[in-house]
Amino acid sequence: MYRNPLKKTIEYVKGCGPERAKTLQAELGIFRYEDLLNHFPFRYVDRSKYYSIREIRSTAAEIQLKGQIVSIQDINQGKVKRTVAKFQDGTGTLELTWFKITKWQREKLQNDIFKEIVVYGKLKEFNGNYSIVHPEIETIEDAKQAPQGLFPVYSSTEKLQKKGISNRIIQKMVTAIFDEHIKIEENIPQNLIQHFKLMSREQAYKTIHFPPNLDDLKQAENRLKFEEFFFLNMSMLSQKIQNKAKNKSNPFQLIGDYFNTFYNHHLPFELTGAQKRVIKEIRLDLKHPAQMNRLLQGDVGSGKTMVALLSMLIALDNGFQAALIAPTEILAQQHYNSIVEMLGEMNVEVALLTGSVTKKKREPILENLLSGKLHIIIGTHALLEDTVQFHNLGLSIIDEQHRFGVAQRAKFWRKAKLPPHILVMTATPIPRTLSMTMYGDLDVSIIDELPQGRKPIKTLSKTDAHRLQLFDFMKKEIEKGRQVYVVYPLIEESEKLDLKDLMDGFESVTRHFPLPQYAVGIVHGKQKAKDKEFEMQRFKRGETQILVATTVIEVGVNVPNASVMIIENSERFGLSQLHQLRGRVGRGAEQSYCILMVGGKLNPISQRRIEAMCETNDGFQLAEIDLELRGPGDMMGTQQSGVLDFKIADITKDKKILQAARTCVEHILKHDPNLMLPEHLNMRNFFIDNFKEKVGWSQIS
């Protein structure tokens, strides 16, 4: 039986003990040896050089001194209390200051008085006097035993400091683990280590904590990053293999009348090459008795709804029902309208079920769904209710998956005898690196081209000084028969400032575009649903030329005649949201424009967002920029943050390492899906030891 010595509890490390172990567990989540080894330094300092007080010039540097403490006193100045020790080294004097000194620190100071010690910290200067606030102090003997080269600095907390667990203590505990001469088993096949010239795992851990130089540190980081990406992908791709083996579903082997009639007689436009490729990928998946789990990514206006409809028609051809669930009523209504319009006179029963559907209208929908008379149902979370039962659900399409929890999606799947095939759609282009880590257990299809005849939207940035020019431009576009959106940020519906901005903006627009020559509509989240719908339909019919709105129109409005999108205070929007809003125009054959109105001086991140919007219409390119600006956690929200909880790897900076690790895992699992080859034994043991609960390998011993 494989036993990992790094699973020993932390209290057995020399210099730790039960009390310190409890604090490390509570503050840093360090329970075992391996947790401490994976608590990597966040920076390194050069502790090889000693300064004399006489040499001190810089006030920003961290310095190291040898000398003696000659006095200690407590100083109270009103509410500010501090402890000050006078430190001398024969060339001068400086102060060591503590604003919050712990009992153990005070005792240690008193014991060290007049002894030769080493002091380390950041230098401060005030009125020509130097001091070091909260310095690190150790004896000459301890300093001699410290590792040579770059000195590790670990993240800490106030409670750790109070309990006497300083940076030096953590460093000593890490050293103690290595002094036990525990063999750190290799967990990556030797052929990969040789191919990529990777440092051994044991050497990488020693080097990451105590690097002799920057070159070795870089090698250690690369090794540990590769390992982290490698086993993340191993976990996700193994899960994918297991799902395909375990999750049976109904094979859709027919392409029949529903699909062919629509494709040959009702298709409103020629499919793009990307749409054809994606439909082919979906058809191949649906032929098999294994459940399809596919992520469909597409930019704004790329035609994901068309792909969804064709997929649903394949389900109908095979005698099954299809469902599409969207996160909001507006988006569900938009999908419903689009699909009903595209199907035209075809004999396909489609219904919409949302929270606002009355009981009187709901009952026949539920009856027809259960009897099988209803072919396609589109809705919101209302579809997840227990009262919603299907005759034979075969395909579930989930729009914007990240807005639905795992438990909610599982509820959807249990509405069929065999799990339905799953197609997940997202209108937010996801960078390749992020999709590999976020959705690595799904097959991915990408629609990466827009329908023919669409002209690229021209995006410009303007300030309030250009307001009159902007109004003139709007009038010229309206004279051509076009329509205009003016969008205001409404971060929180309750924010009075935002609502005031919207109403002030509406009044300003109506002054410059008065009745009866112009008609201006307004839409915001505080309106009743029927009032919102009334205004949106007026705009869609062309009865209003300008729609002043909040971001409620980010999704759910498709007006090909609208050619101008003006976004007020655009610096307050995220890049993804700006791109989504821009996608409301450019849906017809005419030239469209997006005007980003900015106010005041922009911070560097806002400036980069605005520049990126003006530079490109490519959602995938913008997603890459967004990833670099915001980081993966902020970009995807808290729902999936655990997936991205890397200790050292960074998907924004380490794309090449991620891709290499992914390719290696794909190759290994293709040829040895159960990791049974002798050369994969250590890798298999490590994987089961650390990931079996996540992947469901608990039956493997």
C-alpha cells in the first residue's frame, strides 16, 4: 500500500508542536507536511550583506545590521503607544520600534539586551533619525545557520505574529522537514522530465524555499507550475472520460424531417463555416449513447441560437423533447421569440415558461409537456421546479452556465429516465487558457466568425466636450432612418446617483430631440415588466428613434435597424459588459457605431479597457485582455474560484506551460486511461492520493 510521508500532521515537525499546529491550521490552512511545503514564499530578499549604521543612505531599502540593544522603553503619546529599543553597532545608533509588541517579543528583547544580535527590516527616516519598525531579530548563531543565497519571505497574519510564529520560525520548520530526509517521490513520468528538462520534484521544493540564485528559482517555479497544471488537467480530463463511460444517454442517430425541412426551407441565412463545423461536432456527439457535455462559445451575434435550434430539431427527429434554460426572463423571452420566428409555419410546438407566467397559462403548458404534445420548452429557473415534468427529455441547453449552480443543473438532469444530452452556451468569449481550467471536463466548440454581410462596428471614445457634435451625429443617423441606444450605468438598482444620472440624461436627450419630430423611450430596472416590454417593443417597431436605458438591454433586444450605441460613463463598465452592449448594434447590413463617453481622468485599467474596445471587435481578443487586467477569479466570479485556486501557477502568465501540460495529459490518457502502465505507477499513486474524491476514483485502492 502506497503511503505518502508528506501526509504526516504538522505538529510533528521540529519546532512546531500542538499549539503552533492549531494556529497554522486556523490561519493558513496548514495541516500536514505537504501543506507547509506548498506554502511558498511570496518574495525573496538578499540577506548575504551586512550594513553598518554609518553606511545608511536610503530610506526605502530593507537592510541587515549586526549590533546590540542597549535600552528599551515604552512611550505613550495620547492614543499612540509604542515600544522603542536603542540599537548600536559601534558606528552609530538607530531606533527599533514596535507599535504592537507581543509578550514573547518583549521577553525576547529583554533577554537579548547587550547581546550581539542581527536586525533586519525596512528603514524609515524622520527628522534625520533612522528607525526600523517591527524588525526581525535573531542571534548571531541562528543567523549563521540560516540558508545562504536568497532568503524566503512567507505570507503571515497578525495572529501568527502574536503567537510568535515569525517568518524565521516558518523557515526553520521548512528546514526541519528537509532535515528529516523524507523522500519526496517523483509524480511525473521520467520521459516528460527529460523532455522538458524539468528539475526533480524534491529539488524543486528545496529550491523554491531556499534558492541559491534567480536562475535556479526560475527552474523550480517552472517545474512546480507544470505539475500544478498537469494534475489539474489530469483531474478534469479523467472526469470527462469517466462521465462518458458512466453517464449513458439516448443516442440520436436520425437526421429526419424536422431538421431537413428547417435546413432546406426555413433557414433564414447561409450558415457560417464555424456554425457548420460546430453543428457537425454536436451531431457526432449525439449519435453516441454516452451523454454529450459540450460548451458552445460564441461572440455576440455569432449565431449560437441557430446552432441551439438545429440541435433541438435533431432531438425532435429522434422522438425526444428539448429544453433551453436561460438565467433571466428577458433572455428567455429573446430565445423564445427568435426560435418561434425562425421555425415559421413548421409543425413544432414551442412554449415559454418563466416565473411571471400566470397559473392559468402555466397549467396547459405543464400538461402538454408531460403528454409529449409540447416539443420545445424555453424558460428560466422556473423549469427546475418539481411540477415541471417531461414526457421524454432528450436535450438540455443551458445558456450562461456560470449563473446556475451545480445542484440546480443536476435537478434539470433528473427530469429524464436517462440523463439528457447537455449543451452549455456562453455569449462571453472565454480565453483558451481559462476554458481549459474552468471547463476542462467539457468538450468545447467555438463559433469564431460572424455572419456574412456584417460590417465591423466603428468604436470611438469621446468626452463631454464633444456632446453637441454627438447630438448632431445622432440626428444625421436618425435622418437616415436609423435608431440609437443611449446606455447609462446602473451598478445597483437602489443607487440614487445612478438613477438620477439616467433621468438627467433622459431629460437632456428629450430637450435636444423634442416631440413631435422625435420620440424617445426609457427603460430601467425599476420599471414594471409590462412597462419595460412596452418600451422595448415600441423601439423594436421603430416608433421611438432613441432608447435611453440601463444595462437591462445588455441582452434580450434585437433591433437590426439600431446603428448607434452610446455608452455613458463607459469607464464604469467592465470590458465584457462593454462588448456585450456594443453587440446590440451592428446586426443589420448598415454601418454601425459605438461611442464610449468618458468623464474625467481615467485610471490605467479603465484607459486600457477603452483603448481595447476602440482597437478590436474580436470578443476572444478582448477576453484575453480582460483576463490580464482582472485576473481569472474576478473574471469568472466566486462560483468557480476553487477551480482556479493555484498555489504558484498563473494562467495569465504561464500559458505555454499550461498548454504543454494539457497536451501531455491528453496523450497519456489516450493511451493509458486508467494509468496502469508501470512507468505511470508513481503518477497514479499521487493522483489517487490527492484527487480520487474529485474524480470519483474512490473505488480504487
